[in-house]
Amino acid sequence: MFSRMPGERLSIRDNAAVGRFHGVSASNGQAVPERHTESKTKKEESGCRCWFQKACPCCFRRQSSSYDVSGDVDGVAAGDGEKEEPTPLTPTGDTELDGEDASSSNSIFFFFSPSFSSELTLAVRSVDLLSRKSDRNKAEHHTDQYNSDQLIIRRGQTFQIELDLSRPFNPNTDKLHLEMKTGPLPQVSKRTHIIIPLVDELQDESWEAKIVEQNVNRVRLSVNSPITAVIGKYKLTITTQYLKTGETTTHDHDKDIYMLFNPWCEDDMVYMEGEKELKEYVLNDTGRIYYGTEKQIGARTWNFGQFDEGILEACLFVLDNSEVPPSGRGDPVNVVRVVSAMINSPDDLGVLEGNWSGNYAGGMSPTAWSGSVEILRQYHREGGKPVKYGQCWVFSGVTTTVLRCLGIPTRSVTNFQSAHDTDVSLTTDVYFDENMEPIHHLNSDSVWNFHVWNDCWMARPDLPAGLGGWQAVDSTPQETSHGTFRCGPASLAAIRTGQVYLKFDTPFVFAEVNSDKIYWQRNLDGTFSQIHSEKKAVGHCISTKAVGSDERVDITNLYKYPEGSEEERIAVETACRYGSKPDVYSSPIAEDVRVEVRMEGEGPRMGGDAQLKIVVKNNSSQPRRTTLHSQVAVMYYTGVLKDTVKKDTLNILEWVLPYTQYQNQLVDQAALMMTLSGRVSETQQVLANQTSFRLRTPDLNIEPIGEAYVGKEMSAKITFTNPLPCTLRNVVIRVEGLGLRDLHPIKVGDVSKHANVTVTEHFVPTIAGKRKLVASLDCRQLTQVHGVADIDVHENVSFVCLTRRELCV
């Protein structure tokens, strides 16, 4: 209880005192001298209650919206307070009346009601995540290209949010903290339930928040995340507490926060130095994928589209569909391994179903895809049902999209003459019978014309020092790794030096790029003897798109030392000691005659006769005689043979395969494999060679018509010539372009032999800048036909002005 001396005025000096009205100070009328008669006492009590009713009307039944506590006590009518009284509560805080002792007998009682208590409570009325493209968060975190209004941030870097509170925040009497949760069962111990305290100064490597700006009820927070934070989608909760009453409120924000890896942060495992490289391997949403053979390298444009609407959600949906819990998503090694498994579908209902049969009923031919966007959207839209169909370049393109979207620098890589080692021998083995005929059921190892996988960039603290940097990752289902179809990440530095005992799946990738091709002949007793070896048979022209241009760059030197060098031979022999045939190099075989196959220019074209030259070189000083046997078979690009189309004994070195002999036999990629075998009469040296080649297909020619402006319809003319002397049936041309138009099929129908086709595509650009319009042809008789056109889209000035005018209105 508080008393006052006669003749003194009441004053309120503490913001947390009488009524707890923030910022209020007031003076009251002269006090009435104390009198000891009963009637005077009653009047005084009535006057006190009336004064307090005016000072704190919320404590009485008759409430006023006025917070005015000034006025003369003597001027208050005595009858105003004669109502049912609420229970009096002793006030808390340091309230005092000038010059008085709180023990005085004359007292003023304070009355509190629930409605008054709510005025004291600190609550969050709304949250602004500052997630607009114009806000600093997205620009500073390099996420402004994502077509999303959600807050997308990168770990290890501060971001800002704004809170609108019910009243001004007072650090002396209020507490506030944030909570972020990810995954179905968030736990603090698993780093999926994060409690973020409010601190005076932010420290590195921890979750913290700091007030950086306050304007009345609005507070701006700077929030820091550690570099090891789990990536994914977080829910945000803000908890506030008023210390003097202990009352707590929580606010669950309805928008998610997306956390990504941060290749711009030096302490992140995926850090990459160089803005040009980051722009290429993280921010570039289009690229080039190479195919064909080492002597006939083709290129096609691929729309990665990692910033397109819904793609980030789809990528996180891919992670959610895996068996790996959210707590494992802080380590990029683990995330990459999960993605490698989830892009294919044999054992985990991943994104793509592989199909190499040539029959694509019920789905899309792999050669008809020209981007990842529709694949990921369909997978997400259909609740995780694998999309039909994919082959290696499609698996690689989608992997690039997912990893770039999550913030891991990634590129698609093509290896020509890519070996598939099936028995972990780290050699590619070819078996012949006693008559030098291939034993097909034993020839399970194969050499693909080309194979496309990925490189991703990260540190490898789980490996010896020096093995970070580019890591090979392969999402095409070939062999299982720890029971699941996946491959990598395998350090390129380890592959190069033959350290195949290091994880993950280094032996398999080593064999793809640097295994020797060993030829075996069956003896009369059923055993096999090594009769020939090719030391330069696999791993040629390993290619990826150059940084900052559409040129092809050869990165073979990153995977292996120069062929034939001492370092390369040491790496091969070191690796083979850990394989299933460690003694394969114990008996070197002398060779003085070589055979090779050459082709003129770009090689044979689809619809014409295929011509090749066979060259036999004698490296000895003595004459040599030999007879060569040739066999040509139609081949899937994976190295699996379909049918033999021609078989010869060669006495001449010019070889021709007429169109009529292969026209009805070809499969996807129009690939063929020539196998040569023979023996040198004088030395009994065995000659053997396998050469793959493809029949080149025409391009789709795309010609933009007129200038391109955002929001203004434009068109492009697409032309194509049928190279075959037969009619193409049910031709479909599919067109798409990021920022130009979504995937759109154009049904062309039948195209007569050698006929020209022209179609015009209309579309409305939505994004300014350099864009690519991509088209591909889908037809049973002719595959791998595509084209691309660069389109420079300008801002539509009148459209922008109109928009701004509407906004102003």
C-alpha cells in the first residue's frame, strides 16, 4: 500500500508503475487533509476510488478508452465509483509516490482486470520476411533469380526480418526468441529444431538474432546461421515474454524459410572461389550436354531451370522422398549421395525411370527431353511417381538442376568411350573363343560410346588432405553401391592417381575413364589367356561446357594423367592391384603391329552409306602379313550390341556399309560398333580393335522473327529436312525456353522422304535478358535431332511505365 502526505500531489514517475502505461507521467489534484470522522473517511475513500477510476478506467466495470490520468481529484464526483468493485491486487514494480513511505496507513489500492493485463503483454502482430526481390536478403544471398516470393537464404550468412509488435519492445522487461523447425519430427539434438536467442552482438558459427533497428512497434532483426546448418524448408515461430507477469505469447508464421548451401561463404564445404565459376556452376540455368563419339562429338542445349517456379519445392520433395532424415542434410557429401540415388528409380521410386529398350510407350522418348523443369514438376505433381523415360544425359541434366538449386556447384560431364566394369577387375575384358569369335555371353563389360554424369564441387574432410574439389557423381543406374543404385561422390584427384580404395565408388569411376581393354582367348582346356591389351581404349575427350561460353572444354587431364605417361601407367597398375584380377600386368606382351579405324571429316551421315578406313601399321623392321576379320553390329550407346549387320574378311582397307544394310536395324543414337580381329603370320601376334561410330543426324534450325520484348508476343520459325529416303511417321517437335515459354509440343505428323518442314511458334517472353529457345524432334525413325536459338529479350518500356502508373494509382 502506498500513502501520501496532506497537501502533496500524486505523481507517476516509472513507466512500469501505476496502470503500467508506457511513457505516461501525470500530476493529480491537491489531496484532502486527513480527518478522523467516519463520514469524512467514507468521502475520502470514495474520492480515492473515483480518482483511480479516472486514472485507470480499465479496472472498473464502466471502462473508458481514455488513458488520460491527469485531472483534479477534488473535481471527481463522489458517486462515479459506486459500482461493484473488482478484487484489488497489490501492484508490482518500483512505483512510488513523491516524498512518501510505502508503510503509511493511508493507502491507494490498484485494481487490475484481464483486459488491462492484455495491454501489457508483448505479442507479434505480423512478420515481414523481407523476401521480395527488391529486398536485401535475396540480393545478398544470391537467391534473387528464384521465381518465388518465399524467403530463400544461404547458410553461414545473416538475413533480416521485421516484426510488428503489439507495443514497443523494452529489453529491460521483455524477452524474445525465434524458433526454426524442419522435418516431420524436429529435435534440438538433431539440429532440426533451432532455438535462436536474442543477443547484443552476433558471433560466427551459431544461431543468433540481434535487433538492428527499432521504430516504435516495429523491430528489425538480423539473424545469423552457422555454416553447418541443415538445408531445407523451415517453419518460423516467434516467442515473446513479458517478464513482470511471466506471460508468454507465440506467433507461428505462415510462410516458410528455405535454407541452402552457400558456395560464396569460405567456411562452407561447397565454397568455390571465383565469381565467373559461381555464375556458371550455380547461377547458370542453361547449359550444354555432349554426346556422340570421340570423333563425332555432338552438343545439345539443356534447360536446367533451377530457378523456375516450383523447382525448389520439387527438389526438396526429392530429398523428402529419400530414407535419409533431415538431420543428415547439413553435409553436402551426404546430400549428393542421396540425390544420386533419388534421380533414378529402380529401388527407391526416384525421379526418372530408365529405358534403353527403344520402346517408349507410355512415356517420353529420352531424346525428346530438352530440360529438367517439366520432369521435376511432373514428379512433384504426381506425388513421387517416376517420370518415363530417361537415359544418361537426362539423369545428368536433372542432377545438375537439383544440386545447383540446392546451392552445390555442379556441371554435366561427358566421357567418350566410357567403360562399364561389371566385375570390379578395373579392366574392360573382351573374350574370344578358339576361333577368335566373340563370346557374347561372357562379354558383360561394355564400352559406351559416351556416358554423361556430373562433377560437383566440395571439400572432403572425410578423405585425406588434398582430395577436395571436383567430385564425380553418377545418377544413371548401372551398379549398386551399398545396396542402392548410386555412384559417388568420388574425388577426381583420387581417380587420377589410382587411389581406388577411397570412398565413394572410386573403382567404378576409375574403370570408366582409365581401365585398359584386355582381350582374352579361350584355350582348348577351357582356360583363358591374355592375348592383347589396349592401353588407350577408354576415357577420351572428357567434356563439359566452358565457363562463360557455349564452347566445349576438355577436362580429361583432371581425370587421368596423359595417356602412356609413367604417372598414368603407375595409376593404372596401382588401381588394378585392388581389383579382382591383380596379376593382369604380370606378363607384358610384345607388339609391333597396330590396327586402327579412321573416318573422314565428321563421319557418315544418317541416310547415306557409311565409309571407314582401316589402317594397319607395322612398327618393326621386318615385313608382316595379316588377315583381318570384321564384324559390324548395331549398338545402343551403352555398348550393348543388338544385331550384326555385316561380317567380312578384309583384304582391302576401304570399308563401306550401305544404307540398305542398316536402315531397319538402327536404335537410339544411331550407333554402330566395328570389331576387328586377326593374327600376324610371322609372330602370331593377335590384332584386335573395337571402334564405335554414329550416323550424324540433321539439326533443327530456329530463326527468331523480329525483336523480343517482355510481355509482347513474338514468333520463331523452325525448319527441318528429313535426311532419310523414307517417310517419318508421327513427328512431334517440342519447344521450350526459360523465360520464353513452357514446354509445348507441336504435332507435325508425317514427313515425306527428303522433305522440308517449317513450323512457326508464337510465344510471349516474360523475363528480360539473354534467353535460349530450345527445340527437339520426337520420331521413332529418327532421334537426337534438336536445335537452339539465342534470343535477347528487351524490357518493354511502355509495359513497365504502365505497370508503374497502375501501382501509383
